[in-house]
Amino acid sequence: MDINVAKQGNANKNTLFTIDLNRKCSLFLSLKIGDWMLDVELVRKDFPFLKQGRIYLDSTATSLTPEPVLNKMLEYYREYRANVGRGIYKASQIATEEFEKARNEVSRLINAKPEEMVLLRNTSEGINLVASGIKLKKGDKIVTTTLEHHSDFIVWQRASKRSGAALKVVGADSEGFMNLADFEKAIDDSTKIVAVSQVSNVLGVKPPVKEIAKIAHEHGALVLIDGAQSVPHSKVDVKAIGCDFLAFSGHKMCGPTGAGGLYMRELLLEEVEPLCIGGGTIEDVGLDYYRLKKGAAKFEAGTPAIAEVIGMGAAASYLMKLGMLEIESHEQKLTKRVVKGLEEIPNLTLYGPKEPAKRAGIFSFNVGRLHPHDLAMTLDVTAGVMVRSGHHCALPVIKEVIKAPNGTVRASVYIYNNNQDIDTFLATLEEISRTMA
Amino acid sequence: MINIKSFYDNYLNFPKTDCGYCGCTSCVALLRRHYAGEASLSDCIYFEARGYCKEDFVSPKHFTNTKTEPSVSYVSPCPSDAERVTVEVNLASDLHSKYGYFDMISAEKLFGQSLPEMKIAPSLGLARLESDGEAVMGFAEGRILIRRALNENDAFWQLSRFIRWLWGAVN
Ligand SMILES: Cc1ncc(COP(=O)(O)O)c(C=O)c1O
Ligand code: SF4
């Protein structure tokens, strides 16, 4: 077959993707999907931040925002700037409609029902909501891991302290791999909740969340997935994982800061208590009583971040149009390139899984005895390469798993990074290692 | 893997005799003037004779941070140790907008062998001095960063020492 259909739209109209029919067909024939193409140069045109030749390798901290998302948020401010769910005038209705449309899009991204999607500010808020809402008490047990981000870790430390519930932390080996047998040992019938990241923000390792959820459910425990690093980069399906909660942030998936989501299994909406209550959360109020609404609205007190949520909806559409499988395969290709390059650099220690296929596009490393902050600063000043340095809000990993007291430098890739970004990064790093380490 | 094309790479391909026949004090000076459009590579007596190709001497990255007056950018606690102090200063003024502040090739000639604590990377435009866990980094464009100083006084003492050492390499 010799057809090549390239559907390349106007970037601003949200129609940005390329289908290579020929490739897809042959892949279908060999029953191998997931190796489709993402036109990275076309994607890059959507990101104004990149127009100045910057090399952004810190998408794990927060991602860049494309034009369609920026325009969608401005559209709200310009065309229908009104509160949601309150006014009966036209603008308020449009705003409500767009807000709910965003909820639909975000739900679709992780295969949840819109009713199960609580719209919040970020991952941290989602996790805090769950920790305070599931009525932990003495005699209960919380199970989490050393790989967690502080937003997942200290929340459970505090919950344990406040409620008297026990906290069990499952460890990992030096590459970040965890043993399912350890979960089997840690999780028992007193376990109320198991909280795990789907992708570690330091090591890029991907714990077997599906299997962990299965073990947890066998003991009647709830399962919370920290999806901050997985939802933006791969096809996440809450039904397939079988989790009860999944928290993620819009700002890490091409959306604006200030909007995030918490998936909550439908059956739990009733049982979990909200973190904040107030306007928007009630069905009826009298002088001596109030009755909370049913469903996700019960958790969304006060005027939400309307523009941001609408922007997050546009970001979800943007990613789904590119295709989550395409995104995954693009990042996997970059990952291979980075790992191969880093391995060739003298004096460089790369943390996390050695095998590229077993990691996400997150790379923590150190060069000789050079302080991570110095290294990050040098990359920025000499080559305009932006990377994160320090402990990455995950001190348990830094202290217990990789044992690098000053932390690490962390580079990470996303849809807008191309081979040239990687090559400049690697070449500069090699020069630094040669001259400075 | 790609090649970082920089001033230094170009310098490495140069005669490096510092003979002075071109009318400049050194090869570095001629190269610098060449990029500023103030001298021609043909001024070098070896250039044509050795068959150098002018196109090989591409223009290096331009200094962007020089449209400011010398100033202290910030004094703040270290990001990973709040007991210690980090200070950043900018030394460059408009005067240095053409060539940058430090000439790290000269710095390497001055210190390359004699001072092991001082690491100089002309290809990156960078000098780094480390002692007792404290670090000072100087960038060709004129920025200096002092990390993990004991306090503000210590930071400025380290700064002045660093500048005194590199004084011979100021453009
Ligand atoms: C794994 C993980 N969990 C949670 C968070 C916290 O996300 P946010 O700051 O958006 O609440 C992050 C962000 O760095 C993360 O990487
Ligand atoms: S004439 Fe050539 S070799 Fe001599 S100093 Fe000038 S540039 Fe260097």
C-alpha cells in the first residue's frame, strides 16, 4: 500500500496531528500498535516558550503550555467571563457548559466517568482530600512506598499521626524496583489504604500498580494512585488499573497551573468526606443543618479556577489528539537516546532502571563530585538547557534509595523535545564532565 | 553526537603563537576582534599560509547578559542548606557587551596548571573554584555565583578573592 495521508491542521485550531496510514496499516498487520509517529516539529510550533531556542528539559516539574490551551483560557476571559453553576444568564451558562466539557475531556483522558472526576487545584490537594476524607482511625494501616513525592508521602505521615493509624513504607532496590512480595507482606486486613505513584518523579521507574491494586483489594483496602507523572505521558486507564483514587495535575500535562483532578470511584463519592465545604457543595441549608450535594460537586467548594479548568480540558483534548500511544512511543525513543548518551559520558552516574524500556522519560544523575546545583546552572548558562537539581521533593528516595546526599540533577522529556535538544544536552554534559568533574 | 561550536573550538584551530604580527596582543585578541567585526582573519600572517578556511571560524554564542550595570543580583539562603548563603553578582557593564567579561582562554593560560582547585573550561566559558564544600563559579558573561558561603561576609570575601585571581583574564 502506498498511501500517505498527512493531516496537518492549523495549530491554533487544535487539529494538530499526523497520521501515516502506511505505517499504521503495516503495524496493524504485524499486530503491533504503539509505534506511531508524533510530528515533533509540528508540535513545537505550538509552544511559544520554545521560540527563543530554549531547551526545556524540566517537564517533570511542570510542562509548557501550547497555543490552543492559552487561547482557550483567553476565550473564557474574553467571551464568557462569568461564574459557573450560579447565574442563569447566557454567559454564565456558556461558562458552566465549557467547565463541564472540560470535566468530560479530562475524564476521557483516564477512562473515568465525568461524575467520578473531582476538579481541584493539583495532585497534592487531591491526595490531601483523600487522606482526610476516608475516616482513618486507630487500628487502621496505611501502606505507601519510599518512592513517593512529598505530596504523597508526608500527607500519609500526618494522617497516621493524627488518626493513630499505622504507617508502613515499602522499600525499593537501588534501581527503584519494588518487590510484590513486600506488598503482600505489608498489606493485611487492617490496611485501609495503599498509596503508590504510577511513575517515580526521581527515578522514572514504573511500579506495578495494577498488581498492587489487586493485592490491596483482596484485603479490602482502598488504592490511591499518584498519577502526576503518568497521566501526562501515557495511556492511563483507571478501570484497567482498578484503583479507587487517582490524583494528577493539569500543569504537568500542557495545562495551566492551578487546575488538577482527582478520580474517585463512583461508589466512594458518598462515603468520602470533603476537605472544604461551602458555596457550590450544598443541597440545602437551614439555621441548624446543612445537607451536602451528592457526587463530585460535594468536594468542589467555592468558585473554582474556571479558566484553568477549561484550559486543562483543552490540554486533555490536545494530548488525546496527538494520541497517548504516540506520545508514549515518542518519549520512549528519546529515552533510548538519552540513556545511551548518558552511559557514554565519563564520571556520570545515572540512577534508576538501567534498561530504557523499564523507565519513563525522567533521568536523575550526577557527574563526578560536582554539586547538582552547579551542574544545572552550568547547563543553563552555557547551553540554555533547563533541568532541575536538588532533592525533587522526594527526600525518602534521595536518602534511602540512591543515597546521594546533595540530591541529583534531573532531566525529563515531553512531546516537544526533539533529538536536537537531546544531542545538545548530551554534548554540553560531556564537555562539563571532561572539563569540570 | 554534535560538536559544541564555540569561541574556544575556533581558538583551538588557530595558530596560537601569540606572535603579535597581526597587531593584536594575542591570538585570542585577534579572534575576538574578528567576531566584533573590527579585524580580519587575514591580518594573521599564518592564516592564508596554513590554508585555514574562514568559514570554519563561525561566530560564537553572543553574550546577552551584558546590558546591565554591575550589581548584586541576590543574597539568599542556599536552596539545600538554609544555614548557608548563596550570592550572585553581575560584574559586566555595557563596556563588556562585545566580548563578555572574563576571557577564559587567558584564564586557563594563567591557572590551567598551577591551581588545581580552580577548574577552567574555556569551551563552556566557565571557571569554578571549590574549597571545603564552598564553591564559586564565574561565567564568561560576567556572572559570579557563590554557593554555600558561611555567611554574607564570607561570601563577599570569596568573591573578592575570586576576582583578584581572575583579574588578569578580564576583557
Ligand atoms: C509524583 C508526583 N506527585 C505529586 C506531585 C505534586 O504535584 P503538584 O505540585 O501539582 O501538587 C508531583 C510534582 O512534582 C509529582 O511528581
Ligand atoms: S599574527 Fe596570527 S599567530 Fe600571530 S598573534 Fe596574530 S593571530 Fe596569533
